[in-house]
Amino acid sequence: MAGEVYQAQVIRNFFETITGPDRNLTRIYMCVVSLAKLRMESPEKLSFLVDQLKKSKQKRELSIDILDYVADAALDLDMHTVQTAFGVTEIHEASGDFGSISLDSL
């Protein structure tokens, strides 16, 4: 469970970096390499990702292979574990709380 929590946080930081005003390639590099190490990727996969990051720096445009890798990693995560880690409650749990409120108590 802890590994998935860390992966979710790294993925969140990655997407915040690429969509934010400061698109720092060093931060993107750190996120991708950290995610690959957390997922225990093979050395070949890690070298491919690093190569794509170098090409992204040269072209000044993020490689689609990097985006695909991070998106696939996000899809592989267990959603319940990630939601629990970030304190998200299920809809049916929240609706039960609202259903128990009486109009007389307001």
C-alpha cells in the first residue's frame, strides 16, 4: 500500500509540474525517475525513459512516451488505496452522512 501511495504522490507532482506555470524539466525528470524506481522498472526501461527525457530537453517539448508512461502508471494504481491515502471518502459514505441530518436540527 505504501508504494502505491508514494507513486500516487509522484504522479500528482508530475501532472502539477507539467500543467503549472513553472514547467521545470528537472522536476519532471525527478518525477519520472522516482516513479520508475518505485515501480522497480528494468534498467532497460529506465534508460529508455532517461533517453526520452534527454530528447525532450533538446527539442524543448515533452516526449509523448513520457506522458504515456506516467498515464499508464496512474491507471495501474489501486484507486481505493490512493483515495484512502489522500483522504477521499466514497460517495455512498458521504451521502449517508447527509441523509442522517434532520431538517429540524438546522
